[in-house]
Amino acid sequence: MIKALSPDKLRISCNPDAFGCDSSMGIAPLQSIIGQTKALKALQFGLDISNKGFNIYVSGAPGTGKKTAVKRYLQEIAKNKPTPPDWCYVNNFQESYRPRAISLPAGRGRVFKRQVDRFVEAARGDISKAFESEEYVAKRTNTIKEIQQQKENLITRINERAQKQGFVIQPTPMGLVTIPVKDNRPLTEEEFRAMDKKEQNSIRRKQKTLNEKMKETGRQMMAMERKTQEMIEALDREIASYTLDNLLEEPKESFRDIPEVLGFLDEMRNDMLDNLSLFRT
């Protein structure tokens, strides 16, 4: 039989003194997962597996606080576990798509990152300043001047040889050419054709020999250009090496007990030397 209830039967009263506090602000938050005995057993079972290749998957309705609850649970367990090492992923200068992982004692990963960032930032400014120094400019100028003098000597010798053979060297859109000289002026094409065959052949033989000598001189000058570039690159590398080695003293001293870090710092230094154009203004 259905009975009608009066309003006082639809209400329950609770004594506030039962909570032992004035408001919810005085209640400590729960640190455990309530009502999930089976889930907790599964979580504990998974955490007890020390082998690699196992994962724990937690599912549930969105917004139910499962992530927060699991995180708190793990934090409590972690308090009694050994502190894990730091892992730092660094660039692999041999295979850029396969970064290298370096294990560091707990807390030293942040120090490593901070010192590497500081080193790279300092390198940008100090290398640029080194290439603007008076010492570097003087060495570079002397290197170029020395090779330029050698090139001028080659040109002088080939010009003197041409004059002795009765020729003058003139530049044209097609390069340097040798022109026979008569009465201290270049022969015209008509004057050359007016000569007898014997004299023409003599001039052609001398011209051929002189042209071969000019080609050899050209090859020597190209070799000098390459030598100049190599000497400047060696000078740049020497100046930058001195700068980088000074900057690396602190991080190398900080991580002298970790060979992997020292190896990475050396590789980073060498890569910078191979890409100095990125650090120059």
C-alpha cells in the first residue's frame, strides 16, 4: 500500500559536530583511491614488474580524476624507491635522425642543459668577436697578401717571357691571348698574313709554346687560390678552436666523471668548427 509522506519524512538531518571541523577547508584531501580495490591490485601488480616492455593502461570516464588519483598513488610509492637517474637526449652529429640518450645522476641533467645552453650562447658572441679582432684581421691580411704577391710574380715572369719572345699578353672576353709584336706594337691580322710562310710558322711555334706556358701559369694561379682558401679556413679554425676550448673548460670540468658527456661536448665543438659561417656576422 502506497503511503503519502509528510515533508519532515523527506529530509534527513546531520549533526555538524560529527565532522570534527568547521568547513571543508579543514579536511585533508584523500591520498588513496576509494572504491577501486580491483584496479589498485592491478596497478600494484603492474608496478611490481621490473622487466622492460610492460605498460599500465588506466581507463575511465573523462573528468573523474583518474589521472590525479594515480599520480598521487605513484608519488607515495616513489617516496620509498631509489631516485632514478636523469636522461638527456642530445644531438647525434653522425645520424641526426637518431638522437643519443645520456644517463646522468639525478639532478645533474638540469645542470648539463644549462651549461650547454650557456656555452652555445657564449660561442655565438665570442667567435664573432674573435673574427673582428685586430690580430685575426692582421693574420688574414698577411696570408692573402703573401699569396697575392706570389701570383703577381707569376704574372710578371710570364709577361717577361712573352716580351722576350716578341709577344704581348692582352685580356679578351675569351681570356688572355698572346699577340705578336713588331716595332713595339701589336701586329694586325693583315700584317701577319702579309708575312712569308716561314716567318708565320716561326711566330706560331713560339706562340704555341708561350700559350702552353700560360696554361701552366693559370693552373698554378688556381692552385694558389685554393691554397689561399685553405690557409684562411685553417686560420679561422685555429682562432675559433682557441675560443671554444676556453668556453668548454667549465662544462668539461663539471662532467669530467661522465665520458659520454665529454664525448658529446667534443663532437659539438667539432661540428661548430665545421660550420663557422653560422657563428660569424
